Amino acid sequence: MVEAQSWTTRRMSNPRFDAAPQTVVDIPETPPHSSASSTGKSFSLSSPTTVSPAILTAAIIAAWFGSNIGVLLLNKYLLFYYGFRYPIFLTMTHMLSCAAYSSAVINIAGVVPRQHILSRRQFLKILSLSAIFCLSVVCGNTSLRYIPVSFNQAIGATTPFFTAVFSFLITCKTESTEVYLALLPVVSGIVLASNSEPSFHLFGFLICVASTAGRALKSVVQGIILTSESEKLHSMNLLLYMAPMAACILLPFTLYIEGNVLRILIEKARTDPLIIFLLAGNATVAYLVNLTNFLVTKHTSALTLQVLGNGKAAVAAGVSVLIFRNPVTVMGIAGFGVTIMGVVLYSEARKRSKLLNQK
């Protein structure tokens, strides 16, 4: 049944400009380029410019950090401090934004060649990924109503653990002993952080864990169902198809659970037009997360993106504490640090394991 909700703006409780969640949008891995028809556009984000490559790369990395942390802070601000209690609708705006911007970037700007869905079977595979995608992002956004961004990021750092679990359960794929040992600090760190988290909320914790597990599940499932070279899609093309599918999946849920959101949004916009700019800006930044993810990989490497991802969690947690002033403890910081250390060890262990397997 429709949840009756009231809009209680609480901006005055935090005089700083605040903002929000993770989840945001989980970025599909970039598979190898498959043969696809070109749009015929000559424009490219990597076309020659007068800017030196080093400055361009630094700017792209800065934009990556800004968009990833910005969407977290904006989501937190909207869902908790501003009083916009509609995470499903917020996620749907993200999906619609990604669909619109992806279409413009691919079909008009021609940043990457357009790839097409070739069969009903491939369509159903992408649809299943979209459903997992929705679960992960909605849970991540919802969790920010109950737990701080710093704790959200600490939980999100455990993604490698869930990836290893799902890989074993679904594909029976095993890793080396060194890889599994590296996961111990990943888990023990979050246990330590949870036990000492001043703002711990059980529902927020569980739904954030669900978001993290969903992100890992999507990564594993994507590697299984899009194995054929003819079915593999570039990450930007995959987002082009997944985003509108995800929006269609979310629409009935937001109407059923948050049925009064449009009426409340219109009424609020009449007295406070800022909400329109916040939602539009938030949705745009959500797409920039995906675009900068692609650009970082293109101008550096996938490994660089992975390293940046490890650092982003710590930076986002620190920035959120400075802005939102949520209480933290020494044990909580130590637990987060142990988790991040475990993630780094896990990445290094997997890299060595792959090199040994190639010999």
C-alpha cells in the first residue's frame, strides 16, 4: 500500500551544503570492443587538443573523484537532510538521466560506436542485469536514509568478498589460498567498524549489505551471460540499454510504494524551486560517474580505475564526515582502514594469481 509520507525539510539542522549516496549507479565493466556499426561521427573525447596528455588525464581523474563523491553527498543531502524521502523515485531519475545522456553521447557525439541488441535472448540477458542493477542502486540509495556516508562506503568496500562468494556459488570458480586469505581483513574490518559505529542502524546496515551483494552479483552474472563475442557490449552501450530498462522496472514500484511523490514534488517546487535544480543536478552527476569511469579507463587503464576506486571510498568517507559532522570512533576508523587494506591485498593477490595462471 502507498506509504503516507510528509515532507519535512531539515536543512537548517545542517548549515553546510550537504549532499549524498552510493549507489548510486553501479558501472558495468568495459568488455572488449565487439564489431559494431559506426555512427559515422568523427567527434571523439580523445581528439587532439592543445592540452597536454598529463593535464588532461589529471583533469579526468579529478572529474571522476568529483562525480563519484558528489553523487554520494548529493544523495545523502536529498534523502536525509533535505527531507526528500523517495529513494526509488530518485533512482529512477538517475536511470532516465543515464538513458538520455547515453543516447546523446553515443548517437550524437559518437564518442563510442553504437552497438545493437542482436537477439531476443541478448535482450533478456540485459534485462536480467537491469533488474539486479535496480536492486543494488535502490538499496544503496535507501541505506543513506539510515546510515552515514562513511559507514556506507565502509560496507561497500567489501564488494570483493561477495564477488568471490558468488563466483564460487554460481560458477564453482575457486581462487588461490592467497586471494582468500586477503579477504579476511576485508570482512574483519567491517565487523570491527560495525561494532563501533555510533550511528549504526540495523535496517540501514542490512540494506547496504544487500546493495553491495547486488553489485557483486551483477558483475558475476554479467561475466556469465554476456560471454559470446557477438553479445558483448561496450560499457557505454550496455548502459544505454540498461538504463531505460531499469527505469521501466522502477516505475511500478515508485507508483505503488511512493505513489504521492509527484504531487509532493510539484507542491514543493512551487514554494522551493531549489528541489528541481537539486534533482536535475543529482541526475546529471549520476551519469557523469559512468562517463568519467569510461574516460579514466580509456586514458589510463582498468587497473588505475581499480586503484582509484580503493582510494575513493576513504576520501568519500572523510569528506562526508567533514561536511555532515557525523560522529566517528577510533575503532570505526581502524576497522575501515583494515577493510581498505584487505581490498588492496585482495587486488594484488588476484593480480599475482592471474600472472601465475598465464605462465
